[in-house]
Amino acid sequence: MDEAEQLHFHLDLSQAFGLRRLLGAAYQAGQLTPDQVADLAHLDRELLGQAAAVETVYGSNLRQLAHNLFAWGTPLTEQSGTLRVETTIAALAELAMA
């Protein structure tokens, strides 16, 4: 991906993260319908599952991404089970050393 494409995706993702922050606030305030809560959980699973791509485009590694999602509010806090995460080795090393 060349520099212009990265900038384009960075701007798109910045806007998306701003909207995601608003969804988290609405979730924490109990303003989402059950279907919206399910969609938000799906979105968060997808974001975490694609953590390596998020890091490449946005620069936010897995630790930062998880921190943001849980700080903003995510229905994942009320779920059990497993989650597949694709991440960079550098992000995994940072997690291991935290």
C-alpha cells in the first residue's frame, strides 16, 4: 500500500473510530436496542480479529485497540467464549512484556 492509500485509509478509520467511540458511549448509557448491541459486539470482534490490519492502517496495535474498545464500552465484557485475533509479532511481544 503506497503512502497516499495509507493516508486515505487512515482518515477513513479515524472517522470510524470516532463513530465507534460514540457507539460505546450509547452502549454504556443503555441507549442501544438488543439488535444494535449484537451488531456492536460483532463489530468489535471483527476489529479485534483484524488487529494486524488496523495496526498497519491506523497505527493502533492490539493492546491499544483492546484498551480503546473496552474503555469506550463494548458488549464483549458481557460475553464468554473465544476470539480469534490476527496481530503482528511486535504487538504480541508488547502484550507479553506489559
